[in-house]
Amino acid sequence: MINILIVEDEIILRQGFRQSLDFAKLGCQICGEARNGREGLELIQQLHPDIVFTDLKMPVMDGLEMLRLSKEQEQYEAVILTGYGEFSYAKEAISLQVAEYLLKPFNRKELETVLTKLIFRVRNKQNSASVLPESVRELMILPETCSNYVQSAAEWIQQNYAQRITDEDVAKQLKVSADYLNRLFRKETGWTLHRYLNRYRIAQACIRILKGSDKIYEIAEQVGFSDYKYFFQVFTKLVGVSPTQAKKVLLSCNLQEKIQ
């Protein structure tokens, strides 16, 4: 399911946005709403949405500032909601890789056209993981027989892996003790919570390497490693080659896939 975040200070517009389309039918859902850029920034960091619709002029923090502070770390598609009088101001967002614009007031058809285009783009990004070696894809996969507790813990890790996470943080979400959850997780998967967190982070690093646009040290930070040497050690141990070597292999595999 593709996640959408709405950042708009007018409640009527947020409600109208929610009611305008059958989002589930399109394969997406609204994961959150924010009243200003500051709230939007916090939700982007927490929820990691695939698509963000944002107004420009809002109290506390405007839409452009929110984009500046989040776009380098989060890989979402941005859509600016703007009025005719603000359109020249909206052009500043080009440098921030804004995907689309919607002029207010927009209608159902205009929104659906833009959203359909972005859903296609997001799915293409997600599908890029399909050319990863099987050994890398397996870093993210849990055994099929896992309990709901273990699956929920893994899903929370997948949503928050880029942040600083402890075993206690994960256990708190499930309202159990960290010791109990760790024992259960290890029994059912063979890994501790921290081990699975590192596996998932390295898999996500491989996906980013496949895109070929960011430097290795930038990717390390994006997936939650503050210590590059530690990232290098974990990556090499799990993948079998260094991040630099993996970049050459993954980009070569991706090129061959496109040629075929």
C-alpha cells in the first residue's frame, strides 16, 4: 500500500482531499495529516510516506522549508498545492525535486491524474528492488510462520529503520517487555531485534546504491548508521563484499536488466 501525507493548514481542504477519491481502489492510503510544515516534517520523519501533498504558505513553517529539511533524507514524491497568485513562488521548488503542482481549487479528475502518475512512479522505484541479488532480498524477509508479535515488530522496524532505534523502542510499540520480545523474535527468526534492524538497513542501503545517485557515506546516514566504519563492517559481513564493490555489481546488474 502506497502511503500519502497531506500537509495543509485549512481543515476544509484536508477533509475535501480525503473525500475526493477512493484511495484504497488506487492502491494507496492517507497515512497522516499535518496543519503546518513543522508538523509535516515530524510526520515525514516518523511515517516515511511515499507521496507528500503540501501547501506552500502555512503558519510555523512553510511548505518549501519543510521540503528543504526533509527531501535529502526521505525518498518521497512531492506535490505542491498552490493558488494562482503563488505560482511564481512555487517555481522555487524545482530545485527541491517537486514532482507535480496542483492549482487550488483542484477537482477530482485533476487530483486523480496527478496521483495515478505518482503511484506509477513510486511502484517503479519499489520494483527496482527486484534486481537485487537473492541474498540481499533475503535480508528483509521473515519466515512465513512468524507470530503476529514478531511480524508487527518487523513492520515497525521497517517503518522506522532510518531513526535511532533500541529494542525498548520496538517493545514499547507492542506493549511488551524488550526481553520477552527479543526472545520471541530470536526463537522465530534466528535473529535478535538489533540483528534484523541491521539486516533491513543494509538491504535498504543496497536499494539506494542501485539508484546510483548518492555517495556511500550519505546512504549510510540515510539508513540509520551514524558511524560509517560500523556501517562498512556490517555491510561487508552481510552482503559479502564492501559497499564500494557492491555498488559496481548492483549497477552492472541493473544495466543488464534494462538492456534485456
